Amino acid sequence: MTYFFFEKFCRKIFMTECISKRRKYFMKLSVKLLALCAGFASLVSVTACSDSFRVEGASDTVISRSALSGENGTVEVSGMSNGSLTVSYTSNPLYYARLFVSEGNGAGIVLANCDMNYSNGKYTYTLSHGTFVNGAKIYICVLINDGTEKCVPQGILASSTSWASIIYGNDSSSGGAASSDITSGGVYTIVNKGSGKSLDNDGWSKDQGTNIIQWDLGSNQSNQQWKIESTGDGYYSVSNIYSGFVLDVNDWSVNNGGNVQQYGYNRQANQQWKIEKLDDGTYRFLNRNSNLALDVSGGSLDNGANVQQWEWNGTNAQRWIVSSTGSVSSGTGSDGSGSGSSNSGYIMEGATDGNSVGGNGFSYVAYDNNFDTLVWSDEFEGNSLKSENWVYDTGAGGWGNSELETYTAGNNVKVANGVLDIEARADLTSARLKSAGKKQFQYGRIEARLKCSQGTGAWPAFWMLGNGSWPYCGEIDIMEHANYDGFVYETCHWNGNGSDTSSGYNHAWYGLTTNNNWYNNISNLDVSQWHTYSIEWTSTLIKFFVDNTQVMEIAIGSSAGPGLDAFNKPFYLLLNFAMGGQFTGIYNASAFNALPWHMYVDYVRVYQ
């Protein structure tokens, strides 16, 4: 209770405005209290709230740019040069955005409660301090209020060590991305400066989960060659030429000693690396998820020494010599991201390898309830979306649900390595595919096998619509997921007064979730793993399944109730990844995290 009271007292002081003649007094008082709340033993000079403050004698000359992401959003740190840095936060106008900075190597709070400057959709603040030297660990919190107060990217205000941290400097490029002498798609050897040994796929393995070690550099060995490919936002995947798998931090670890292995590429943050050139010409690799560096365990000089992640300390065990092999990979045996050659023979880990079924037919109707014949499928082989099956539903405007994305005509879709990839990006673009005008179905078993990213505001869906005005036409939601829920939704929508538009609008719906389910309870469903979502649809009943386990059913037809005869007509398919909106309860893009989001679709199949 004492601590709770003290924290509330601290917060009251912290939120005192830095204004007029009281500004400096309140700043000093709030900083001292914040230092006490965070448990700091010492406190050095604190930067005053101003547009910029420079400490004389600062000597570092390196510049860096880093994106710090957490559960509450992302901030960007740039301009790490000569003891200075700039913190930026992209957002619509807020009630306030206030910056707090702590130098975690022992100096304590160096900035507290300073209002950031807002312009053109971004809050920024530049400050300098004598403790900002190469290798210093700095904690950063942007305290925002968009109706709810929170620390961005993460943490609580009273504990500075819960904030996101960054290591100052050590990048000679102005953007903090890989040097221009690294070409996206190029193939390289990666040799540790300390040991002179190569990053190596242990035992020439083609198995997921195989350990990454160091070993003497051989002559043109593909298990020691790595394709470095840009993700387009300052990070890179690093895939082994022999196995096609990428460098991956096991179990999403954010701890020192987290093991580095090879794994199928799912475009996850623990598989992406910031590659920064250092002042000695070597490179450091920082994991996107943990912000920890690629490291040889114990600084070992031995063959077989383990490769792990560790907090950046600048030693040779964390510095890597990156040398081109003189070739550019076409994607053979590559990453499952949709890049590279479609003829590589590589199928995304966990996906199936098949050939699509069906021809130029438009309408498919089941005349019995056996559903034992595959009449149509899209297996997403090749490297382009089949125009005979799908069209893009494009535009913005919320789609009647206060959604925040804009659906594009192809920019957010890839077909490669046996899967369809729908990508929802930080620029608030995504994709929505439909078979309207191409393929329609009435009755049968309709299923898709897919896996989806999770994140605050994420809303992937596999569903069907009838032809005509909603809700008169009917809607079948075979799978919808929101945020980080451990379950999915199955729902039917129709017009409760009748399926004819003259009957008058009366939206009706019925649905269940897979948890607390009286058919077959499925708890803790992880949508980031492959699952099959399906319906069995007859003239009188629709049953819903997850991995062949029934989770819902609904009686349909005119005898079941007004408007339910809408489900006795043809429907078309939809696949989309919405961003925010009523279903998620998220209406501000600043709450989105873990972007980009992906829906990977292995196949869509119809049996009749």
C-alpha cells in the first residue's frame, strides 16, 4: 500500500506541466522522485525541457537509427551523434506526448516529462547529454494520452528499467540500415572477428531447429553461405543457402543467451535483424524482437562454439566480417516469404504441396450431402494470384466497421512457396480478396488451411457472402480472429425480417467462439500455427469445424426463421486482413504492434 501511494504521488508530480518560472523547479523535483521510484542510487545533471541541449566535450561521432517496438507501439531513435539523439513517435494528435529518458549505465534520469514537438503526423524531441557515449545503454519512454495514458513502446512510468532500451551509437551510416556494400538478395559469408570462424549450419542440416555454430571457413560451402534480404523497413532476413532456413532466435527469447537456430521463415520479428556497419568495417546483427546482438558464446575461439544473442558490449565476439560470394540468390531454397524463384521447389514450412482443381466453371452446386468430391481448389502454386479465381476488393472508408486500413490491388499480396501471403503493413495498407464474379458455391464442404499473425488491432478473416445487399444476402464467417485472442469466432449474419429487401432492415446474427464451446471446447487456439477452418453446408444446416472438430451449427432455410432462406443461395469466398475497427475494439493505429501482420493461406478447397 505504501508503494502504491508513493507511485501515485510520483505520477502526480511527473505530470506537472513544464511551464513559466516553475518549469525548472518542477522538472528537478519530478526527476528526483522518478529516480527514487526507479531505485536509482545516483542522479547526474538532467537535460532541461527545450528544443535541443548540447553538452560540451561530447566526442562520439557515430549516427544510428533504431525502431523500438513494444506492446504499446513503436518509437524511433535517430541522430545518435556527438552525444545527441532524437526520439520520434508517429501518431495522430494526442492529448499529450511527453518524453522520459534514463541512462541505464548508472547515470539515472537525464530527461523527464518534456512535451514533444508535433508536426506532420509525428512527435519529435532532440536532446544531448554527456552520458550518451558509444555503447551506453539508454532507456526511453514516450508517455502518451489518447484517452488512455500509457508508456510507448512499453513499461510503466515508475520503473525506468521496464522501458524500451537501446545501445547508443556504433553505426557509421546515417540511416542505421546495412551499408550500401550489402545488396539485398546477395549471398555472403559471415565470419566472426574474434575467432576468424564462419557462421555455420551445424552438420549440413536441412532440419528446422538445427543449431547455428561457428566453424573454420571452408571452400565455397553452401552451409556457410547466407542470403541477406531486406524486409523493406530497415531489417533483414538471413537465410542459409544450403537449407533455405533463416537465422531465428529460439522461442522468441529476449534474454541474454537466447539460442540462435535455423527455422522456416514466417516473417516474424525474432527472424529479422538490423545489420549495422561499425567504425572498424565489421557489422553487428541486432535481433528485431529482442534488440540483442548476434554473439559467439563466451567469446570462444573453438570450432563448434555456440552462436547466441547477447546484450551489445562491443567485443569482437559480436563483430562480424560480411563478405560477398559474388553471387545473388534467386531464392532457391529460400525463405517462404514470397520472394525468389517459384521454381525453387521450396514449400513454406508446414504447408502442403498440391495442384489446383477446377476449370472455367463459375457456379458449383452440391446435389447431395456426401461432399466426397473435390470440385474446386486453389493451392496457390506458382508465383501469381490466379485471376480466374480472385479479384481485389479495394478502398478505405472503414468498411462499415470503423476499420483503418486501405485495401490495395495487389501491393499487399504475394503467391510463392506454395502459399498466399496477405500482408497488413504499418502504412495501413492491406488486401481483401474475393471470388465474386469468378467462382460461387452453394452447399458443400468449404475449407481453408491458414495461419495468421497476432497483434493489437489484427483482424484476419475467411468468410463468405451472398449476392445482393447486406444483411439480406447473408454472411457466413468461417473464421475471424481479433488481437491476441486464444480463440476464433464463427458467425452467421442475415436480415431478421426476411431476405427480401422490401422486408425492412433488421440485422440478425448467431455465432460462437471456439473456447467455452458446448460442442467441443477448444481452449488456447494459437492462430499463428496452421489450422483448417471449414463448414459443411446443406439446405437445412451449416456446421462449423476447426481441424475437423465441430464448434457450431445453425439451422437454415425458410422453415428455420425469417431471412434464413438467404443461405439457400450461392455465396462467394473472401479472404482479408483488416486493421482495427469495431470487432477488435481498436480505433487508433498508434495501438497497433508487431507489424507487419500476415495471413498465410495454404489452400482453399470445396468438396461437393
